[in-house]
Amino acid sequence: AQSVTQLDSQVPVFEEAPVELRCNYSSSVSVYLFWYVQYPNQGLQLLLKYLSGSTLVKGINGFEAEFNKSQTSFHLRKPSVHISDTAEYFCAVTVYNFNKFYFGSGTKLNVKP
Amino acid sequence: GAVVSQHPSWVICKSGTSVKIECRSLDFQATTMFWYRQFPKQSLMLMATSNEGSKATYEQGVEKDKFLINHASLTLSTLTVTSAHPEDSSFYICSALGGGGEKLFFGSGTQLSVL
């Protein structure tokens, strides 16, 4: 089975500062990794995904993530955050046949002016 | 882009009644849909995987007789919470697998409150 750990439940950061949201996974087989964002009172929206190829993945809204197989991590980064990035971010993992998606507990990013 | 519609967005019901939640893929065919439950300050918990035309696969600990899932067509899956009780109150989210199996699109969720 697979599992996902997001160690930081909340991350406060000032506007225009860089941010990193951490995600570690556990799996005995190869995985695909995703980051989703949930804005208040809205559903989940895909930010980016890693399926294969380059380990550095760029997504929407200036976010990027790097897949590190040796450290079983898929941390999300943004060099300069905006107030509008305030939301909850979920890391997710699935395997080759996409038959199940497992999510981390989420990280609330709070961008302050 | 692909959109998944989930209805209703919120519902209040009396204890002992049943509630049906619909999840529709609006512009793509979803052979697989997932149902999640999200508790306050917790992650999404996968409840079941729904495949069109076959019985849903439930995660361990999820009562299949209580949470009835029907995936009768490639664009519609329903979750019925039968004989709801206050402890069933939660935020339920559906998702549909599209884009050749590489994209997971989410509904906006349903907040269920059982009195």
C-alpha cells in the first residue's frame, strides 16, 4: 500500500517570500505523484504532477516540485508567493493503473501581507 | 477543461433518513470515479472506487451497506448514505479519472449534516 505524509499542517509566510511545502511518500512500487490545491469553499484543483521523465515538474501559478526517489519526497516550491496563494495544499500518490489515489493530510499555506 | 459536477453542495437531513449525492463528469467519460470523505482538519479519506458497470470497491472499514455507490453510466456516479446518523456528518468529495487516466478531476464537495 501507499501512504503520503505532509509534516507541516500550517505554513505562514509573508507575501513575496519563497515557500516550500513538504511531502514524503511510502510505496513498495513505482508511484505517480500529484499536488492539489483547495481554495476556501472550492473543490480540489490539480497544480502539477509527476509521471515520468524530468524530476523537476512545473505547474500552474508558478509552482514547481521535485521528485526525489532516494528521499521519497515530492516537495512543492514557489519562489515568491502571493496573497492569492493562501489555500490548502494536498500531496497525493497513485500507482501505474491509477486505481487508487492516496492523499496527505494537507498543508494550509497562509500568505500574509 | 474537464469539469466534475457534484450535487448537492450541502444537505441537512434528519437522523435515519437517506441522502443521495450525485457526481457527474460534464465533458468526458469517466470509467473510474472515487469517493472521499474529509473530516475537519484531516486529509481526504478514500472510501471507495467506483467503476462503470461493476460493483464499487470499498476501502477497509467503510460499510458498503451504509454507503451505497452506483456507477450506472460513464458520466454519473452516486453515493447514497443510508439511514444517516450524526456521525456520518462530513464533507464528501467525488473525483473522476479522465485524460487517459492521468488526470483526476474533483467535484466541489458535499457538506452533509445529520441532525
